[in-house]
Amino acid sequence: MATVKGHSLRDRQIASLKLVLNLNEPLDQKDENDSHANGLAPAVPILTAQGEPIWKVLVFDDLEDAPVVYLVEPTAQNLQAITSDLQKGLYSPAYLNFLYSIPRPLLEDFAAQTATAGNSDKIAQLYDQYLNFIVAEPDLFSLGMQKKHTYWTLNSAKTTDEELDNVVDRIVSGLFSVIVTMGVVPIIRCPKGAAAEMIAGKLDRKLRDHILNSRDNLFSSSARPSSSAGTPTSRPVLIILDRNVDLNSMLSHSWTYQSLVHDVLNMKLNRITIETPIDENNPAKGTTKKSYDLTSTDFFWTKNAGLPFPQVAEDIDTELSKYKEDAAEITRKTGASSIEDLQNDTSAKAQHLKAAITLLPELRERKAILDMHMNILAALLTGIKDRQLDNYFQVEENIMKQTKAQVLEFIRDNAKGKDPLDKLRLFVIWFLSTEQNTSTVEWNQFKEALTAAGVDTACLPYIWQVRATTKMTQLTTINNPSSQPSQTSDLFGRFSSLSTRLTDRLKDTGVGVPGNLASNFDSLIGGIKNFLPADRDLTITKIVESIMDPQAASTSAIAKTENYLYFDPRSANARGTMPPPSAAIRAGGGSAPPGALPGAPGSGPGTGASFGQRRQGYSDAVVFTVGGGSMDEYGNLQEWVARTGEGKAARKRVVYGSTELLNAREFITEELERLGREFGS
């Protein structure tokens, strides 16, 4: 999604981190790009084998006069480590920055430790920075709560009230940090009942307490120049949703580049690892692993992440051809034989040499990025071919039309890919979407077929309970029926053809692209241009549209959000009544079983929106899902923003966030299977 430079969530978080490195002093305009301000080396992100970030600061030795900047969670363990560092006299002074507000008991303990150790004179600053969230894309964030197993915690009958409240408090803290970073207090909307209402109520109270009681208001115009205390329509809306509003988006097989990378290559914090043969002609030599980071400086990723796979394949050919033309133009003007030889070629024409040398870094960077994406595309094609993901995508595009017999036949077909989990995903999507009732006998037939296919069916008792508790009514709509994908019987063969061509390209060590690559891509793309996703809005997108642009929303979407609660932390009137602790999460003190959708009977009390509040509309929104987020939903929201903003001077902006970003395998194995074992025991 195109956003105004400097206004995205990522831009704002980076600005906050620069402020930390500048010892919390405002940066001059000329210093904004100086990553070594005040002699501080930038933080270096390092990932563990599990893909978790470790933030390290470059320290050269015991330098007593060197300042140190800490950016840590305010935990007892971290505070003890800081005290130990200062006692050893490793460096001084210390600038302490906490990712979120330090609890008063911990602050008092730390003050006592500091006084006892005699370290008071070594601490120059202590700040709460409100940065305990992870920004993966300009307008995509998560709270990194994978280890909390949020969906399981919020839906399990075994979870204690204390555990529930701890998870809710962590979510509220993370959302408060996001709001502080954005610099403006939002309107909050959420469905009645379940976790969303509890989180919205606590967040509303936390914001009110801060605005009324804090000496240094983080949202005042002086503290935050970008903040706004104006009318509700000039402020964003924060829409908090429970994951159960749409489980299918967590399981579906998407056809966009970003979603495929997340699903097939298991992307973590924008990093993927691919196994490639050491020698294509000699498989006995084994494979080697290559890791790639998909960053905001990657022009190809920025342009193509949200596009359907066939369009990405088409664009890589365009970019490769463009690179070849630019490289050939430079070598022609300088007389060098190739870009690689240009720097060492003393015979290059003097009048063109300076311009060529200036362009070399940009050309080399383009080549490296394109080579990386060729490797990624080749790996994706292997995954698509092995798992037959094209077949799953086509079936799921028309899932409501599938009969029981067709689904059962698909599950029993041994030729439908090498990963049994894909069959489970398709079945669950169909079961939660279909209007057809499934008898116990038919259910057992499906279960037996899945087991025979090699599927672990541990999650199915929970899925049965979700449907039995309340029918999963989806708001997903097709906006252009005429754009439905056609059935492409020989698509699988074309993937094999593309894979061969990509392999040929990767073997090419020259400057340009093989001469026949363009024609090969033409023949490939010509066959799969019709194999594009339908223009479809997912359930969460329809909910967002009904709140941001109610005049354009469907009647069914308006009806679904009609009774959403309305919180305005800046207003004395628009505040929802706080439900009893934990009772709201359990949808009314246990009257509804785990898995019940928000708004079900037994929901906790709350304050509804007036007609004017329901219909006011917004230009900016933050959408937050409790219990796991999906790349498919993020991409779908950005598609909606782009589609509805065409030809308009001011485009809407939607930030998507979740407790954690999960792919389908993680969601099934870490959340659904655990719940299924509880219900099946």
C-alpha cells in the first residue's frame, strides 16, 4: 500500500529508535540519516535458529567513558543485568530505555539496587519508550506473542483466570505502544463479548487514565506534533476483532507472492531460508542453505508482494530485460566487455567512465535483488509443484459449490500433493463454510479419509465444536464474478516448464538474461494469465469497510457491525462498561463454550454506538486480530485500499496487526490441535 513518506507505522517506529540512539534529544534535520549520532553504533539484529530476534549493541571493551544505551524489557532479570554491568564499571553513563512502562514495584526494586550498589551517578536517563511491537511491513505489525499461544489460551477451558488476564494485559500494553507511536488517540470499535471487548475496555481505561493523570501527556500537541485532539473523524479508528470472526483466512491457500512466501518458505521477521543444490549436475554433493531478508529497500518485493503469482512471474521477466538493456547500454558506451570488467577496464572511454562508475552500485544492487527473487521464485515453484497448491487454490476459490462427495474424493486422491496438511486445511475451510449439514456418519468418513491420507486429525473435535456452537457465517464476497479463475488443466506442466527456465537463469553467470528467456516467459504467462484470484473481499475486509466507509458497504456487513461497541477515550460519554475480569473472554462467565464467536448470547455488557457514530466513516484505521494474524488478510486489506482509492486524491490507510503472525501450519499444530485434544479427551 502506498503511504505518505514518513507517515507509516514503520517510519514512526524508526523515528522513535533514532531518538533512542540520540539519547532522547530531538534530531536535527541534517542528522536524521546519521546512524552514528553521538558516537553510538547502531543496534544489530541477529536471529536465533527459531527466528526470534536478539538485539545486540556493539561494545569494543571496557570503556569507562563510553556511554551505553539499553533498550530492554523492564524485567527483574534485565534490571539485575544492568546493575551488574554498572557495578563492573564497563561503561558510563548509562541511558536506560524500556520497551514499555516499567511497573512501579520493579522501579522501586531497581532504585534500591542502584542505591545499594552506588550506581546512581552512572545513570543519565531512564525512559519508557513504548516500542514493544514488531513492524514487519510499513503498515503491518505484531506483538510477537507466539510463545503465549494466544488463540489456545483464550479458547481453552484449562486456562486460569490469572493466565487470561496476563495475556490480555500484554495485548493492551502492546496496543498502547502502537497508539503512542502513531501519536493520536483513536476511536475504538469491537464486537460484544469474548476477548475483544475485554481488551477494548482495558485499553480505553488505560488511555483515559494517561490523558487525565499524566503530567507529560504523550498525546498532547507539544509532546506529539503529529497528534490530533480534534473531532472523531480526524482520528483513526482501532478495530479489535477476535480470531473466531473468520478462521478460514488462517487456513486458506493464497495465490499472492507474499502469502506464498509465508506459507511455503516459512518467512519469519521478513527472513526466509532456502535449500539449494551445491551442484545442479551432481545432486550427490548435497545442498546448501541461503538466507534472504525481504526489506523495505527491496524494490521488487515492495512492488510485487501483494500481487498474484503469475503477475510476479511476468514482472521478474520485465525487470530482468530492463536490467539487461541498462547494462548493455553502459558497456556499449564505455567499450567494456561486461559490467563485471568495467571497473578494471582502463580502456573505457573517458567521457562515459564517470557516469558508468556512478551507476555501477545501483546496477549491482538491482542484479543482486533480481537474482535473489529468481531463487525465491524457483523455491516457490518447487513447493507449488510438490504440494499442487494450484489445485487447492482453485477448489477453495469456489469452496461453497463443493459437494460432500467432491471434497471426499479430493481427500482420497493420492495425487493431490505431498503434504497431507493441505488436505486438512481444505476440509476445515469447506466444513466451516458450507451450508450443508454433516451427519456423524459422514463426519467419520471424512475423518477416516484424512487419516488414511496421513493427516493428524487431532484438531477436528474442536472444529466440530466451533461449527456446532455457532455456524461460521462468512462475509466473503466476490466483487467481479466474471473474473473467476478458469480451470487450467495443464497448469501443473507449465510450472515444471517455468522451473526449468528459472534454473537456467540461475546458472547464467553473465550480465544479462538468456536470449530466449523473454519468449519462454511469454509462452508460460500466456497460459496462466487467466489463473488469477477473483476480486474478493475477505470477512475482515468487509467489516473494515462497513466501519470506515458505511455508505459503500453491503447490507450484511453493516448488519454484522451494527452492534459493535464504541469507545472514545477523549470523551466523557463514549465509554463501554467494563465486563467482569475474564468473564468477557469466556463470553459471559462460561455460558458459551470455548470457540464461540464474539457477540454470542452470554456476552458481557457494553455500550453501543449511536446511529451517527455507526455511520461517521474514517480515513485511517488500525485493524487488530486477537489470536493470530494472516498475511492473506493483510494483503486483502491493502487490495481493498488500493481499489477504493483509485482516482481519489486522498486514499484511505489501513494498518493491520495481530498478537502474532502465523502461517497455516503453525496455527493448526500450535493452536487448533491443542484445543482439539482437549475436546476429544
